Amino acid sequence: FRTFFPVFVCYCLLFAAANIGWAAPTVIRFTHVVGNDTPKGQAALKFKDIVAERMWGRFVVEVYPNSTLFDDDQVFEAVLLDDVQMAAPSMSKFSLITKKLRVFDLPFLFQDMTAVELFQNSVEGQDLLTSFSDRGLIGLGYLHNGMKQLSANRQLSVPQDAAGLKFRVQPSDVLKAQFTAIGAEAVPKPFSQVYSLLSNGVVDGQENTWSNIYSKKFHTVQTHITESNHGVIDYMVVTSRNFWESLSPEDQRDLRTALNEAIAFANSLADKNQQDSRQHVIDSGEATVVQLSKDERAMWVEAMRPVWRQFEADIGKELIDKAVSANQ
Ligand code: LMR
């Protein structure tokens, strides 16, 4: 009787639920490649909490961090196939979907995150969210990580220091061109492999934010990190058109509100996360943090700047100008 009774109760509840038309909540799987204690990880968890609080019984958000479900190179297909309903790949990973987002990869374009945010909030920035809906995907919002730093197993103070080295890059033609411009070799690989590529010496260096460097321990397998702030890693939260259009206008509105709040929350913590991660890296004493003098920085800018011209036709000069104008 002890075994049978709970089974019987469950059966009765299911039977009752089916008869009064109770539908199981829609599951939203949110996949990403970084840890929970990062700006993206925090946004995903906050979204899950808000949905649980306000949309109980209608939606359940499941968060899969650290590439546990899908890696970067599989994520768009996974969204399109409805294996996951949301993801937030970095803008550099959209290269197969749209060429416009390449604007975010241009080296030394945004002077800081304030400029990035200003551009994202502009009409042109907002238009980018829906500029590739013909590919079956919709951007629901921008999410911050931060400015990129250059790390390697040697000191990089001037561009010549990087000549002949191999750098892991995200899969982006702009980023490849950026390293070619300084005589280095770019090796596109998924984020989940970076630590082992660095520790096995398959690549000599990489570029990433303080948050990603610290949370994935890249500083323990690199001797130097140059505080270059030469580019940005930011994200776009995406879903598939099929999934989104299958929802009622009310559900779309409520999910958007929840996501916007989660993004605002995580974005407000992103700067502090970068500063804390930077300090933890310094305190660890594992890698030396290299500062650039004004002249040294100018040399990096000069070496990488020709990349803009290479991608001007893909991105559009007006969009580049708009992004530049966000630097106040
Ligand atoms: C990377 O691949 O280096 C980053 O895009 C990872 C991430 O999602 O922050």
C-alpha cells in the first residue's frame, strides 16, 4: 500500500489536471559557455528567477552554463532546431548569420563600455537586433561583458612583440584580420577549449575580458596580460523566430519585460565584475599585468586600424561612423 498510494495520488492529480485543461509550463532552455559568476551567467540566472516568480505555471527557465549543453559552434543550430530556446553568444560569433555585427569586432573602435551601450541603444543599434530575422533568429537584447585584454606567454608591449605568435580567437574574420595585421596567427576555437589550448601550448595567447580570464583561470596558464582594452566582448540574447512567434503577445511581452530586467541587473554588475576579476588576477600573482604607455598604445592602434577598411563594405560606413560617434 505504501508504494502504491503515492503512485495512485500522482495518477489522480494528472488525470484531474488533464480534465481541467491544465497545460505543462513551456520550458525555455538557456544555454551559454561561461560560468554562473559572470555577467552573462548572472543575467541568465536572474531571468530564470524572475520568470519563476512572475510566470509560474506558464514558463520554466533552465540555465545550462559552461558549455554543458552546447558549444559556441553548435549554438545557432541548436536554437534554430528548438533544442534550446535562448542563447547569448558574443557578437563575434554571429559572423555566419550577419556581417553587420562585425562592427563590434573592429579593434580600437569603442573607447569604453559607455560608448558600447550608447551605440547599442541608438536607433541603428536597436535595428541590428532584428536585422537577420530572415535567418530564422531574433535578437531580444544586448548584454554586457566588457573590454578585451591581450594575454600571452610573453610580454606584449608593442605590436612587434606579438609577431609569429598564435592567438586563439573567436570565429570572426575581423578578429583573424586583427591578428594578421600584427604578424600573428589567429586560431579560431570554441571557448570551452581555450584553457587547454593555452596550457598545452597549442596557442601562445588569447584575447578576452577580465571576467572570462579570471573565471576560466587563463591567467594561470599565461605569463603576461596586457591591459589593452582594444576591443569589446558583448552579447546578443537570441531566440528563434519559430519559437517566439509561437507565443501569445502577452507571453512575449512578459518574457521581454523579464529579460530586460535581467539584462539591466547584469549590466549594472558587469563593470564591477571586470574590476574585481582584474584585481583577483593581480592578487594571484600568476600573470604580470602590463600597462601600455601612450606611445605604445598608439602603435597598437596604428597597426590594427587598417582592419576597419577591410570590413567597411560588409558593415557599412554609416554604421561604423555611428559607432564611432558614440565615443564622447
Ligand atoms: C569567447 O569565446 O572568448 C567568449 O565569447 C566567451 C563568452 O561567451 O564570453
